[in-house]
Amino acid sequence: MTAPLPILDLGRFNAGGVARDGFLADLRAAVREVGFFYLSGHGVPDGLAQAAWAEAHRFFDLPPAAKDAIAMVNSPHFRGYTRAGAERTRGQPDWREQLDIGTERAALAVRPGAPAWTRLPGPNQWPAAQPALRDALLAWQEAATTIAIRLLRAFALALGQAADAFDPIVAETPNQHLKIIRYPGRASGDAAGPDGRGQGVGAHKDSGLLTLLLQDDQGGLQVETAAGWVDAAPIPGTFVVNAGELLELATDGYIRATVHRVVAPPAGARRTSIAFFLGARLDARVPLLALPPALKAEARGLTSDPLNPLFHDIGANYMKGRLRSHPDVARRHYADLPEVAALPAVGEYS
Ligand SMILES: NC(=[NH2+])NCCC[C@H](N)C(=O)O
Ligand SMILES: O=C(O)CCC(=O)C(=O)O
Ligand SMILES: [Fe+2]
């Protein structure tokens, strides 16, 4: 048995004094060693999560036509519904259906020649048949943003920085991204992976700063560690938290954005999750933090993966993930970009 992932209580951070110091020491160890932990004591009112769960289940139970009416392929902002099998991770189809939303705002007026990320801000798509979904998910997105920004201050302190070290890149227009996700059960043999089960979502890093995940009681999330894949089994009342690529970039790899995946549930079961990704302002660059010497000596440098280059330009780093994940959206709305012309044709994935 591998050691389970650590559990950190945000109440200790909020309490101050020695409790806070203990929390920060545990946080530093957790992000350096695994990059994944459970967060308890976050204080988000239970009703907000309950409402988000109830509306998420109602959404996935809508008839397919009602969901396809707000298909992501209609949105240059990568917002809307994606059917199971349409998203790609490392070129392979992910067996999950999902609704992606983000900050609700008007699209920017985009000048020709402006960076591609300027096309990302914009309105969400909501199902006409379910007006309550919008309020529940936007309220959840705000609550999750508040906790994620508080945690980011804790990360800064744990790294020997001023608490506000990340404030400039999350001020005013942080890149909020929320997904409600359902993984259908799969019979073994159904496009089974090496472990005999299907790909719910393939192995990847999250591209932003921090991810806060709510998961139901099904399980299936796995985290890559030095000792191999470890299950992030559900623990009621907690979030699963993980560091994204922007923290790896900011710390020259002291923090690693940990690789994770979801193994599809068996036939007859299903998994539902609600993932919130706090990203930074798309118009900024990730600062390279000056770590205290003791921490700097332990920084391992950035990982190098030819399929996943890391970019200090935040807009470019986020864009790469969106384009490769949703080649249908990329071809419809971003065909002018050279990296889109280079995407393998559907059916051509190895
Ligand atoms: N928005 C996300 N966090 N998506 C994570 C899934 C992995 C994604 N398909 C990728 O290729 O990077
Ligand atoms: O659904 C989950 O539990 C994890 C999803 C995930 O890792 C992602 O969408 O980035
Ligand atoms: Fe992820």
C-alpha cells in the first residue's frame, strides 16, 4: 500500500500563530512531495456545493438534444457542452461528458494580429431548459475563487514570499474555469487502457495555478507519484487540491504540477465531479519567484515533455491546452493558427 495523500485543514491557516506556521510547513511538504492534497476546514457553506451538485446532475440528465444545443463547438471561447469521446488528452479520446464555463463577460473587441488568447474571454452558454444552473454554477465559481486565492496566499507564504506575491497575476481578471463532468461506466474491453479499464480523462497536468475538485463517492482519480499511481479516494467534506503548471513555472519546479488521470468507472457505475481551475490573467507572464536559498537548492527545474511544453506567457500556456483538447473547436474558430493546422486529423491519433 502506498501512503495516502495528505489532508490539510485550512482552519489552521485562518487561526494564525503556531497553527498557521504548522499549516504552512505541511503545505510546503505536500506540494513538494506529491503536489496533491485534500483540503478540509475550507468553510464554504455546504448549501453552495449542494446546489451545484443538484444542478449538475439535472444538467447531465437532460435529453442529449438539449445538451448538444449548447455544444462547445459553437463557442470561440471554449464554453459549453462536450459529449463523451470528443475531448482529447495526449491524442486519445476522453470518456466523459462535460459543461465548461468561465468568467461571465462580453467578448473583447479583437484586432487582427492580436494574440490568440484575446479571443477566449466571452459569454458562457446555458441550457434554456434549466435556468437554475447558471446561478448555482456562478455562485460556486465565486466561492471556489475566494478559497483558491486564499490558498494562493498560503502558497506564497510557504515559499518564503510576501503573502501578496501572486496578487498581480490574479488581480481583477483571473482566468476562472469551471467544469461539471460525468464519466459514464465502461465495460472492460471497451477501448480499455493498459490496466484493462477505459480512459475517463488521460494523464495530464492542469495548466493554471490551482485546481479545487469536488468528487462524488465513485472514485477513479489517480495521481502519479514516485511510487507509481495513487488513488485520490473520495473523502466527504474535502476538496482535492492540486498545483498547476503556472506554479511549476513560478518556482522553477520546486512545486511540480502533478500528473493525474481518471480511470473510467465500471459498466453500470458513473462518476460525477466539479472541477474549478484558478488561472492567472491571460495578459500577464508568470514571475519567477526568488526562493530562499534552502528552497532554491531543492528546486528540480521544469519538467520537459515534448507533448506538453510549458510557457511563461500565461495566455499561450492556457491556449495550448484548449486547442489540443478540443480539436473541433480549434478547427472551427482558430484555423488561422499554425498549431491548429498541425493538429492530427480526427481518426489519425496514434
Ligand atoms: N481543462 C482541463 N484541466 N483539462 C484537463 C484534461 C486534459 C486536457 N484534455 C489536455 O490535453 O490538457
Ligand atoms: O474529474 C476529475 O476528477 C478530474 C478532472 C481533471 O483532472 C481535469 O478535468 O483536469
Ligand atoms: Fe486535471
